[in-house]
Amino acid sequence: MSRLKAIQNYVLVRLLIAPVMIWTIVTLVFLLLRVATGDPADAILGNRAPEFAKENLRETLGLNQPLWFQYLSYLKQLLFLNLGNSIVNQGQPVWKIITEHFPATAELTIYSMIIAIIIGIIAGTISALNPNTVIDLISRLFGIISYSLPIFWVGMVFQLIFAVQLKLLPLGTRFPLDKIPPDKITGIYTIDSLLNGNVYQFFTSAYHLILPCITLGLLLSGIFERTVRLNLRYTLQTKYVEAARARGITEYRIILFYALKNALIPVVTILGLVFSSLLGGAVLTEVTFSWPGLGNSLYQAIAARDYTTVQGIIVFFSVIVVSVSILVDLVNAYIDPRIKY
């Protein structure tokens, strides 16, 4: 079987498994939400509302139906790409909540990913080129500590230092409340401001992105640091690098065009994992920085026992993670001919 045919078969299998994975996630979330304590009627009407009013609300929302009936009804809605309506937000469609808030999460995720990759590659490269030195030790400690620290704690510390004490960066906003945000095209402020030709809005948006993006990117850069360090040290010891040195090629060119190029291939492999971590970290980051993204909406929906919104957002995130995972596998197979599926 040719390599191309093997990759095609692998992608086909992944595409067939993807709906099963999403269905499993949907089922688990559906059951966990209904097993957990709390009642959406209490969240909407309050604990002091009369029982008959709560019962009428449960009947209106279909919460008094048998669990299996609710489950089958929800699966039927998903087949038609209907995520339902929010229980708490006055019946607002979940798709509308996603389209309104996901651009903020996407913007936070994209720039955090860029920061994580840049810091991780630089730290990992410096560490690999200076093995068993103080620099190597500091870089390794950075990789371990950065990935171990809780995002919400680091976010609060950074806010306290840079926003409250030093007053260098804004606190908990995406755009100044007294300013008009960019006209919506993509929903990503930095891109929309450039498309609208407004440089002031671009720098204002970027200014408000600095603190949450550095927090999230810094803590996830440890994954890239450890991956680049290990693979670059291994690559520098391979025979083709020794052959390049024997031909008189400068060390700079060897590191940049031979060793580092091949050492970065595994970075693509872990992009799917890091992307999943970014989405999970975005929830905590958005809550910590009051960022109006989809992660913050998910947190509020969980607190309000808004079943449909929680299910819809998690399904949306699941589809993104599964799609990115398949895409990363394809890119990895394309850039690394040694991979066989």
C-alpha cells in the first residue's frame, strides 16, 4: 500500500470516528449536567419563587420529561445542527451566543498560541545549545514551572502587579467602555480595525490583549520548550549534522537549516494538544480577566445551570478540537515523510 493511500485510509477512519467521539462527549455532558445538584428553575426564578411557578417553568422547558426523552430530543436537534435556546438568557439561540462571543476567544487563543510558540522555541533552542549549564537548568525549570502553575493564580498576580500597582496595562476589558469598538467584520478586533483602516483601534485592541495573552501563552510555552530542547539535542547528535560539519558548513547554518528545522517537526504533532489546552485555559483566563469570550459564557452558563448553553458550547468546542487534531495529523504527515499511518 502506498503512503498516500495509507494516509487517505487513516483520514477516512478518523472522520468516521470523529462523530462517535463527539457523541460520547455530548452524552457525558448531558448526563453530568442532570446528575449534578441544582435546578435551572431555581437559577431563573430564585429559591423563593412559588413551587407552582417552578413547576410550570420546568414543563415549559421540557425538564419534567423523562431523561431518555430529553436525551433523544436533544440528539434529534443536533442532527439538524440545532443547539437549542438558552434557558436563562431569555430564550436566546445558543448559536447566537457562540457567534457573538467566539471571536473574542479565537483572538485570545491565536495570539496566545503565537506567544507560546515563540517563547517555547527560543527557550528550548537556547537550552539545547547550552547543555548542562546554568542556562540549561533555568530553561528546564521554566518549562516545568510554567506548565505547572495555575492560570487563574498567575493571571491575578499579573493583574495585581501590572494593572493595579504599576498601572501599565488595562484591567479586565477587551476594549475601553467609553470608546467605540471596530465595526464588526470578523469579530476579531485587531483584524477588523485593520480592515477598517483604523490604526488607533488596532493598537487599543492589542494593548488590551497583552496581559491575558502573555498569561496564557507564557504558561503553555513550557510544552514547546521541553519538546524543542529534547529534539534539538537529539538532532545535533545525528549523522547528517556531523556530515554537515565535516563539509565545513558554519554552525549557524547547521543549527538553523539542518538541526532546528527537523527538531521542530514534533512541535506540529503537539499543536493539537496545545490547542486543546488553550481552549481549556481560555476559560480560566477569560473568567480571571473578565474577557467577553465563549469560555466566560460557558462559565456563566454552568453557574446558572443553563443546560442547553453548556451543551451547545461544549459541542462546538469538541468539533473544533477534533477537526484541529485531524488537520494536525495531515500536516504532520505532509512535512515528515517518515510518518506512516
